[in-house]
Amino acid sequence: MSKDIKKIVLAYSGGLDTSVILCWLKETYQCPVVAYSADLGQGDELSDVREKAMTTGADEVVIEDLKEEFVRDYVFPAIRANAIYESSYLLGTSLARPLIAKGQVETARKTGSNAVSHGATGKGNDQVRFELAYMAMEPGLKIIAPWRLWDFKGREDLIAYARSRGIKVPVTKQRPYSSDRNLLHISFEGGILEDTWAEPPEDMFVLSVSPENSPDKPTYVEIDFREGNPVAVDGVAMSPAVILAHLNDLGGKNGIGREDMVENRYVGMKSRGVYETPGGTILRKAHIAMETITLDREVMHIRDSLIPRYAEMIYYGYWFSPEREMLQKLIDESQKVVNGTVRLKLYKGNCIVTGRKSESSLYHPEFATFEGDEVYNQKDAAGFIRLNGLRLKIAKMLKK
């Protein structure tokens, strides 16, 4: 098997797992390894990734700035759908993995590599997300998943291996939880968080202050939408990545976007995850508000009935599947009328809609008023109610 591996593109972050994997791949397959890093908004985490990869044994290092593509082509489509998994998770990692995999595949083509590798464990969702994406884009690539091959049992073994090879890693025994960050969120799992009764330590959070420590004065923000996409904040046009980064800052300062949940992994077990998604929380709330005055009732209800399945597809790793693409086209068709402005109040962990307006609004005060109007005859309601209640009356009569 190892003889068939000529060159490997590794999804490399510089953390404990991928640092060990890089070294392990070199030792195991005796072939060149390309360390591939996608900048999706990790901040300072990528500052020394090139130097670290080369020091650890990489033959080539490829770093791509994909922040705009990530938000425009992955985050915003999910926002247009109001996608959320199990009523809590805004899919930050789930949306990032297919783009990283896409970058790996493209890098493999450019560098003549015939294998790709990732640092996902054999117990998590990410292995599925990476590998389904590889298969959908380049079926001929060989896939190496070290966590399913080597003898290491856990991160304590990895720390010992790293020390034996002189690899510097950011994780210690005192802070054993792992994290994943991009422009949409930062996630935390494992270690001390495996006790579902234990409250996450305050010093763990990165993107947000606690609601009780946020300002006593609310922050107001206005978001403009065009065809379901955010295009401006407070009247200032911004690119997708800049909008999300700006709202991350505003939301984080006001304690918005923290989520502590126990979710159902695709592989069958429950797992606790703690998330910070300040900007995404604001955008989803604003988008839903925008739709309330622009979307037809039946269009909204049909679309909403499909969203749990859509979110599930993303969570399970089927971003590049025909069913997700089909649903996306339906969702995007509904978004052509979602234009206008939403005003929100950010206050101590709360994101409160305080106004919405649109030139394509279906809401008109003269129709909704309790005063007299010319489009609604209240007497018509009697027949409407009688016809809708007819089956209930018949069922009861037959029972008697």
C-alpha cells in the first residue's frame, strides 16, 4: 500500500494532531508531503505555520487565503437557508471542511500528488466531511486517515510522540480540549468539556465576553440584504468576509453567540460542543426578520420544512452532493425578493430585532390594521372557518 503513495497533500493547521501526522506520514510512507493550510479566518494561528511545517518535515507548504470564498460561497448560502443543526449549531466547522478539502484536491492536481490526508479522528464527523468531498471532486486520489491506521490511542500519546521528535505543540495536559476556528465560529470539544455537567471555564472563550461583563448600554446595528445576502452594515457596503468579521466584533463585545450543546454525531455517538458564533448569530436573526416581510407564506413554510434536512446534509458532509445542490437552487430561488434592511439591538447576549423595512415588503399596515379597510371583509371569515372546521365536525358526528 505504501508503495502506491507517491506524494501526499496534508490538511495542515500546525496544531498537535497535524504536526504529529506530518512527521508520521514522512516516516511511514517515505515520500514528499505538501502541508496545505487554508486561511479561513483563524487569525494569529497561521502566523508561523509555514516555518513550523518546514521544521516538522514538509517538502512544500501551500497557504491560501480563502476567507472571502468561504463566506461568500459557503457561509452565505447557509445563511440564505437559515440553516441550523439540531436547533443550536450554526455549522461553522461543517461548512469549512469541504472548502479545505477542495483546496487540497486542487493542490494535489498542481503538485502531482496522488494522495490526500487529514487529521480527523475515527470517532468524529470531520473524517466523513473531508473524505466525501475528496471522493466527489477527485475519485482517483488515495485517502490517508492516520487516526484509523496508527497505534496512538489518544492525545496523550500524541504529546509524547511530539516531544520525542522535538515538535512544539500548543496543547498541554492542563488545557486538553481542542478547538477549531474560522470566520464563522470557534468550537471547543474534548478534555474537560466531556463532563456535560461542568460549566466551560470563562478563560476558554476567544471571540466573546460573557453577557454579564458586556456593556450596560445596547449597540444598535442595521444590516442591508440583497437577494438574501448581507451586503452592508450601517449603510456601509462591505465584502462578505469583512461583514462577518465586523459583526463578530460587535457581537462578541456584547456577549452574543455562545452555545453549549450535546449534539448527535453522524457516526452515531453524542458529543458535547461549545461554540462561539457572534456574527453568524446576528446574521441568521437578521435574515429571518428580513424574510418575515418579504417571503410569501407558503414559500416560507415549504422552505422551512426542508431546512432540517439541508442542515443535516451539511453536518454529515454532503456539501458536494446533488441533493444539497438541488435544495440550494430551490432556496436561492426563494431569496430573490429578500431585499431590505433590518435593525437589531445587541445587549448582554441578546440579539433583538427592532425594525425591518423593504421595498418588496408584503406587509402593509392598511391590510393588517384592526381598523376599517377595503381588502378584507370580516364576514368572509365565517365561511372560511366553517369550511376548515367541516372535517372536525363530521369526525365528531360519526363517533356519536
